[in-house]
Amino acid sequence: MSTSDFGVTVVPLDQVNEIPLPNGSWSKMALTGDSVSGIVSSLGYSVFTPGTELAMVSHEVEEVAFVVTGTGELRTEQETAPFKAGDAIHIAPRVWHAVVNTGDEDVIMVFGFPYPAYPPTERK
């Protein structure tokens, strides 16, 4: 990680701790209050291997994401929203949701929260 005198911080993804997920998938919270002093939002990076289906979660704050590669579904309690590479996703606060990789390649997703860490989250 390097911080310039001009207010720019660069955090190499390979220097961020991996958060293991089911089926060999993983996430990393790259920008948080731990890596950038005074930050008010956060940014993460996830890799979901083919066949991965995460358990439902609900965050206190909204979540935004961008799908870099792959295809899948974002499942909520009411509906299923398919996504593919190049799609941007918004999830409102307190909406139960789960990521499912329905394709044959990794889903790579960049995500963020208006919260300086992974936000308070309920899990099913």
C-alpha cells in the first residue's frame, strides 16, 4: 500500500487478506478504514467459481457491484435477476440476496458499500 502526499492511496489486491467463500470462491475488501485513513466507503473484489451459490445476506446499507467476467444470478426472496459481464448492480439496503454463478467460468465482481468496512450484515 502506498499513500501519496496528494491524497491518493494505492492498495495492491495481492496485499489484501482473502476471505474464503464456499466452493473455492473468495473475496477481498481492498479499500476500508483499515487501509485508508478516514475513508467513508469501501471497495471489494470477489471471485465466484462455477457452481457457487452463496447463502442469503442482508446489509444495513446499499451495495453496488460491477460484473467484470462471467454470468450468474442475484437471487432475492422475491425474484431472480440474471447478470453478465459488463452489468452494474444495485442492491437496496436490507434486501436479502445471494450471488449464484450459473456459468462455466469464474464470476469476477467488484463491489462497494457506503460504509468504511464490510457493513453490518445478517445471514440466513
